[in-house]
Amino acid sequence: MGERDRLREYRGKRDFGRTREPEGRGAAAGAAPRFVVQIHDARTMHFDFRLQVDDVLKSWSVPKGPSDDPSDKRLAMPTEDHPLEYEEFEGVIPKGEYGGGTVIVWDNGTYEPLSHDREGRPVDFGESLERGHATFRLRGSKLHGEFALTRIRGGQDDREAWLLVKAGKGRSAGHGTPDPYRARSVRTGRTLAQVAADGEER
């Protein structure tokens, strides 16, 4: 399936004459796959967790945000694929548009796929997600180490749901999940309120 087909749902939900979100023009993929965590103050506050898989960002809405405490199991609800350029998106989505609200880039970086089969052979990352379980090592500004995404519900009658968990035992000294209202962008150092104010001035 081509990049344009994979982004059909994404494009169908947005009026690019009103929102500054990227349409997806086919950004060049780097040597290592990328990830981004965005804080999205929309109808409900949540974190968007996105992993590059081939030429798109596979995306999950994580209401409580990712945690570097292995005892925290965070619900992650899949959303539509996003273009690679979305890693850089920060700003205000106009009211009335899909996802209307303010977005900041809380963390970004690269990740290393770690999924293997029972014989220890590497498994294609996209394939491991299709099977419902994928492990990976994040190398971000704030999130580091091994994480796993596991599908816990899915099918025709139930809305698909996953868990995002930090691998390991015990608690991990790190950033944890921030207060989204006080968190700052890894790109610009701004808070949600500052980004929203800048958007109103434009």
C-alpha cells in the first residue's frame, strides 16, 4: 500500500485550507526510524504517541501519557496513520476542525525495533504490530529505554485498544509523565498556553 493510500483517512478528516497540519508530501525517511510524543489539548487532554513504520507514523492516543515506571500500564487507543512531517507539528488546530486544540512536541528521537520470534530471529516491526505485540528501545530527549505495545482488545465488535508499558522491573528514575499544562516543548521550550497564545496572535 502506498503512502498516499495509507494517509487517506488522515487527509479525509482535515481541511488543509484551515489547519496548518502537514498534508504529507512524502518526507524522506532517515537511517533510523523516528518517534514523537505530542501533547494535544483537544476536547480531552491526551498524549499522542507516534512511531515511524515505513513511510508513515503509526499513532496511538494515550490519555495519561507514557510513563518510564514499569508498573504503569498506559491505555493506548490507535488512531489514523500520520505523515512523517507530523513529527515537527506544533501549533493550534482551529476550533471546529478535527482534533481542534493546541499541540506541542513533548519528546522526539529515534527508536530501535526489538521484536523477535520464538527462535530469537528479528521480526519486521510492522508485522509485529499486526500480530499485536511489539517491543522497541526509545532514544529521545526525555524517554529512554525499552518499551512494549501490546494489543489487549480488538475485533469487529470491540474498539481496538493497546497497552504501552516500559519494560523492566521496579521504578525507573526519570522524567515520568509530566503535568501536561506545565510541560514544555522539546522543540521550542514553550508550554501549551504559550503556543495557544501565539496562535491567537496570528
